[in-house]
Amino acid sequence: MAKVRIHALAKELDVQSKDVISFLAEKNIEAKTASSSVEEDVAEMVKKQFGRTAPAAKTAPKPVE
């Protein structure tokens, strides 16, 4: 599983790193600085908390007959 840095996650969500770190602390997930990394499943939890989910798979448009 890939890891995501907190500062990159915060930038993607347009929130401050300290807000992400505070949220993780409430969930008893260790993340001390913005340069700390978290697993993808934790990153998804953060995205859900801050209002964004993973992008849905793009589907091809239906052909016009």
C-alpha cells in the first residue's frame, strides 16, 4: 500500500495540515508533522471527513447511433 504525506493530502483538500493532524490525533493515529506519511486507507478517511472522496472511475461516453 502506498503512503501519502499529510501536507500533500491537506493541499489536495484545500485545508491546513494542522487540521488534518488534529483530526488524526482524535482518531489515535500518530502523525506528528506535515511531512509525516499515512496509509491510503487513512488518507481516504481524511478525505471523507473533509468532504472529498476518491474520484470515481471515468466511463466512456455512450456512442451516438
